[in-house]
Amino acid sequence: MATVFLCYFNFPFNQHPIIMSNFSRRQWIQKSLLASTALLVAGPAGAYNASGIDPSSEQNGLLKLNWNENPYGPSDKALKAITQAIKESNRYPDAVVNELKSKLAQRFGLKSSQVMLTAGSTEVLSLLGQHVGLKKGEILTPWPSFPTLIRFGQACGASIKKVSLDKNDRLDLNKLKDGISSSTSLVFVCNPNNPTSTEVDNDDLKSFLRAVPENVLICVDEAYIEFSKKGEKGSMASLIKELPNLVICRTFSKAYGLAGLRIGYALSSKMNIDALRSRHLGWEISAGIAPLAGAMATLDDPEFLKMCVRKNEEGRSIVYKAFDDWGIEYRPSSTNFIYARSDAFRKNIISSLQQKNILITKWPDMTHHIRISIGKPNEMKQFVQAAKAYLV
Ligand SMILES: Cc1ncc(COP(=O)(O)O)c(C=O)c1O
């Protein structure tokens, strides 16, 4: 059991690429750089922004409804903590690293050694993708789903097996289960799912996770869990003690409103966390003292989280109402974005809204859908008013 991460590809401990006793760090860094180059060529996850506009131009009156950011963050408490922490920027942040890890561990009933802090959950996803890719393993994923792990994996040599969603654009857990074979190295589960905004039933997901063979890694990406029906209670983190092959990815970028600070984390068995840490270029922590302090303060501010979730629901219902009135099909969202059919709009709705400084998005293989992130209620009214002009 203790060697779960290692047995995914039947490696003896000292030959495992992520332990690297027999695999020089220089070789690994070279591989990583090659992978990064490939990713640069392919473009970052942000390349999914169909607008092509640099997000840094947000200040220029742009209504950014394209990257699922939180319009209310950072919280006042986080801002205060960040400002204070900046003054200590001359020091390495190890004390705050330990503090945040132990706070998260306590929250989930785990040990600090089962938590890894990263610069956004993108880092955990990329490490897992690299892990499978460098071993030429196979990633099984529902599709469409969040592409970061898949793209990193592919760039590093993994093969990808995609399984379609069900007719309601939810993860099809039966199909996913049927898709597992002796070649499967990792199953990716994004719940709630991006881009479709749907979630699966908690008990169904638990049964599925328990049915995945022990030698297959599972990555459950819970970037939007706080917006889901059960909120934090819907997290699969409670299964970590039971399933040593389970890695949960979490982020402070969405409901906590700290996307620009880049802070996220992984929860898993100690063995997996040690393995991930050993191949992390930032030696576990790539987030600086300000993101760490911001995350600590936000965790202690449940009122801010509640407000963000409530306001998100308010923003969502403004769009639901308009779409209902217009007969636009959309998926009831468990996230801070809406996935809607695009057929009832003119084909150029995205570029036309962009001309009006309103950014929404669609991904390359979303041929009949658009995705609208939820901003403040007045911003959603602005979106509705503008979008109405493009109904066919
Ligand atoms: C499902 C999902 N996972 C992970 C991420 C990465 O977020 P971050 O790196 O900011 O934590 C995103 C970002 O949009 C996402 O939608």
C-alpha cells in the first residue's frame, strides 16, 4: 500500500522517475524544459480564451466573463494579510508554508505530509501529466473536460483516451469505468466539470472512485467544489485515507478570489505527495509569502466565501432568466460559469461581444456551445443586454 504511487508503472523505488535516484535531475530538468517548450508552442490553458485579448488589459473597461475568475476577491482580510506579508519578503516563506499546510491538513483530517502547496492547481495537474507522460502511460478522461493535465501529459508522451459525457453533459461514470483497462495509468475526474458546469452525484462518484483499481492513479480536480450543491461537503477529500491512489487538486483561484496570486494545493497519501514534491522544480512551494498569507487569511473568512457563493447564484439567475425567456438551452450550473447552446445566437457572438469589451469564451472543440463566467449582478445584466442583440 505504501508504494502506491510507485507501482503505477511497476517501477522499483530507486528507478522511479519521480524519485530520481537513478534518474539524474539534469536529465529530468531537460525533459521538463522540452515539455515546457512543447506547451509554449501549444499555448497555455489561457489559449482557450477565444478573444485573444491579453487578460492584463482588464483594467481598460473589459467585462471579463471568460476565465471563471471571482469578481469579489481578494477579501479585505486577505488584502490586509498580503500587505503585511509583503513586508517580510526578504525571508523565505517556510514558516508560512508549514502553517498553511497544517491548517489545510487539520481542515481535511489529514497530516501536513499529505498536503502539497503549489502555484495554482495548474501545477499539480501539470506534475501529474508529466508523471504519466514521461512513462508513456495512458490518461483516461471524460471529454470535454479541463485540458491542463491532458495537454501536459500528451506533451510529455502520454496517450490519451477520451470518453464522452452523458446526454446531460455530466461525467458518465459507467462509461468511464468501462474505459479503464490494463493500459490505464491515470483517470482524470473534474467535478464539477469545466467547461460543462455540471456535477455528478456524490455517492455515485464515491462508488466509482472505490472501483478504480489500486494501481491506477486518480486525479479529482475540485476547482469549483465550493460552488457545487453540497459545497465543501461534496469534496472527495474524505476518501484519501481509504484510497492511496487518489490525488485531490484544489485552488484558491475561484471561490476564494485569489487567481492572480497563484496558490493551490494537492491532497493525497504521503507517498504520492513525497513523489510529487520530489519532481517539483520549486521544491514544493512556488507560491511566495503574499499568496500564502492571502490563502491563510481567506480560509479564516467563511463569511467572504458565503458571500461569493451567494452573489454567484444571484449572477447566475440573471442569465438563467434571460436564457429561459429566449429559449436558450443551458446546463444548470454547479460552478461560477454557464455552459449554453450557441445555436440561437449569431455565429459571431463571441467576437461581436468582444468589440463591446465583453469577453466570453468557447474552446476549440465546443462547436455548439459558449461558456459565460459569472461576474457581479450588474455585469451580468450588462452581458444580457448586449447578448440580446445577437439572437437569431
Ligand atoms: C477545472 C479547473 N482546474 C484547475 C484550474 C486551474 O486553476 P489554478 O491554476 O488557477 O488553480 C482551472 C482554471 O480555470 C479549472 O477550471
